Amino acid sequence: MQITFEPTRSFCYQFARYTVLPEVTKIMEAGSGETYRLSTLAQQVIDTHLTPEQQQLRIKKAQSERTDPVHSIVKFFTAFIAKELQLFVKVDEGLYRAKTASDISDTELEEVALADGDEEAAEFDGWIYAFSFPALIRTDAPYPIKIGKTIGSVEDRVAQQCKGSATFDNPVILGRWQVQRVGPFELAIHNTLKTWGKWRENVPGIEWFDTTVPEVEAIIGFLKTKN
């Protein structure tokens, strides 16, 4: 993702998230378990993309007279996002290594395979879930509902999907339904709602629909009779 430089905190965040972290991740993964100082790797990536003059430009902190150089803000956001997304394994203060298969549970590995469209994982039994946010929920009309799938804990999956989202509301789980062949089952629900013109296209993610819980339950009930 190419990001045009500008001396703003917004740029620093985007640059850390979409340029620095992906390149740092590649370096760590190539290190085969080697331990790295995150700030050092981040600075290496910064040096390849920003000139010394750009790095030293100072940006004023909101509602404060304090200013910080671009390179310091980028490294702060790099560490903050890495921690929030749990991208690396912390070895010591400031020291990290790439995750390996032994750091990830079987369920987490299966969830990744399922999300990546792995055919074998799609055949697993699992859960269809629906959630929304308190500010969106209505009792008199359809409203935005996220419909997804998981082979593990619905609560954990919803929490994972909402981590870092631009909302101060906690998600509300509206329903969960245990099904066979969870991948194709979810796809059938999505396709039905899309056919009915319920898909919300202009939102982050691809699983949001203007619908109701009874409508989702009716689709699930129909599909189960066909299994």
C-alpha cells in the first residue's frame, strides 16, 4: 500500500500499520525464531522509505504544545498496533520474535484456514453467529447485522473481529446456530441475503446485511431441512 508522505499523525499511523509492520513481520519470519528489538527493525524500514529530513519533522500533539519527530511517532504506532493485534511473541522488554505454530492453538490455526477459504476447513462443523452494536439495533425494522462463522468460541471470534474497530460500543451477539459444513452453510446464508438486496456494500468487511434475527433464523431453518 503506497502512502504519500505528509507530516501528520494520521500519516504516521497509516505508514506504521500498512508499510512498517508488514516489512518488520517479513524480517522476523525470515529470522527463524531469532529475537529482535522492534524499534530497531522499525527504524530500518523507516530509513528505506523516508528521508532524514522527513523523519526529523516535528508534529504537534493535539491539545498540547508538545511536538514529536515523525520517526518517533511511527515507532510508537508500530509498537502499539503490534501489541493490539498480538502480531509477535514478546521475549523481553522491547524484544520480540515471530510467532510459530507452537505459539498458536489448533483452533486458531483452523480459524485462519477457514478464513482463508481452505476447502478442508470449510467442511468442519461449527457455528454461524450474528452480532451488531447497541447503537444500530432496532426493534421495528431491519438493521445492520454481521453474519459470520467460526469453529471455536463465538465470543472469542466476535471479540477478535471487533478489536481495533472504530467504535466505542461493545458488540452484542444476537444469535448463534450450530451447523454442519460451516463454510458452505455461511456462504448459502450470505448469497440468500444478497439475492434479497440485503447486503451492505459500503462498510468495512463483507459480511454486513440489513436484516433481522428472525429473518436469519428462517434462512438457517430452511437450509437445515435441505441437509
